[in-house]
Amino acid sequence: MRLIRSTAAAGASPRTAASTAATRIGRSAGQIEYERFEVPQAKGPTVVMLHEGLGSVSLWKDFPARLAKALGRNVIAYSRLGYGRSERLHAPRNPSYMHDEALVHLPEFLDRLAIESPILFGHSDGGSIALDGEMLDDTAAGVHVPPYRRRIGYVFQDARLFPHLDVRQNLAYGRRMNGLADDPAQPESTDPIIRMTHQLKTKAGRALYGLRKNTVEPVFGIIKHVMGFRQFSLRGLSNVTAEWSLVALAWNIKRMNVLRGA
């Protein structure tokens, strides 16, 4: 294993870290890029940053440096073969490449850096998860170690929201799955538009809005959009009153004709 190493202080930016001198350590499969973010008087295990399928050292940006500073521990980020500044692949990947990465390449990487009992930080990558030589989850093989038996903790990559739902729909789903009330909480805002929007999201508000179908309001909609009456042709209160009487008469005749046909 040959490692392309860059060392940076925890407060340095990724660009500063990448510009430092590199050393090489051999690996049979090729050269591996990594960066070590060190803090003075580091305590506890080293944190090793894993990454998802298309990830690399650079995609972590300044997060490893910030993490090292916050934890007071050394942090290492690396790029798998074929990603970042690591050596490119010379042959297609086989279906077990993720198992090889977890069971062969990552342990070899840690051995060459003399890292014992690290804290692995990252995300699941595909249909299998292995840690320290133990297969935790493998869809193809039907292996699934329950979370309470894994003796590890993990951080979700996102907020676990459904991508096809908006925020309000995701919250409604959570309330429904937990047996909570369907109606959202009353907003603290005194803005009438915000409060009206909230009211229309409640069961009572939706029921009240449904009563509009039985009110006179649809009549005006039909007069405007079906009969085409959008403005008065005359001016003056008496003239407008007479014109509106003709419109109302036309509506009544139209309505009686519809009811007669029914």
C-alpha cells in the first residue's frame, strides 16, 4: 500500500492541507490519498472519515479540521482507489468490491498507519455494511445484525425525510405514524395570512371552507367566468343598479332553465 499523505493542523483549510508535501507508503492495489488533521496533545482514538460511493478527501471540505478541533482528536480522511487523488482503477470493480474495501483494504490502510481501535465516521455505502471484519448487513446474503447488537452508533446522512414529500407532508406523516393529532400546532404569529393558512390545514378549517360550495360566492364566479360579466359598462349608482339587475335576471333565467332540464 502506498499512501499519498498530507498533514495539516486542525485549523487549516483543506487547500492548505492539500498543498503540503506528500509521502508515499506502498499498497499492492495502488496509491491512496489521505489527509491527517492533527491537534496538539490529542487524546483518545483517531477518527477515520469514511465516505459514500463517489466521495473523496476534498468533498469533506473543512469538516475534518473542524471535527478534530472540536473533539481534540486526530482525524484522517482518505479517498478510495478511483476517487480524488488516489490511483485510478485498472480493472472493473467486481460485485464484492464493497466487502473487499471493508474486510481487506480498510484494515490494511489502518495497519500501515499504525491506527488501532479507530472511530469510523461516515455513511452506509450500498447493500452491505462491515465493521472490523464483522459483516453487519448484507442484503444478498440475508445477514442483518440488529442495531442494538452492533455496539456502535452512527449519524444519519440526512434528516430522513421522504424526498417526494414537502416539509409539511413529512411532518404530517410523522404525526400520523406516532398517533398524534393530525392538526398542526397553532402558530405564534399574529399575521392574519399565516393564521388563515394554518386554519385551512385543520379539520375544522377544511370543513368550514367546504361550506363555501353552498354559499352565494360560486354565483359570482359563474357570472364572471361563464357569463363573461367582469365590469360595468355604465357609471353612476342608479345605472349600475339597473345593469346589475339585468345580470341577475339573466342568471336566474339561466338557472331556471338548468333546473327545468334536470
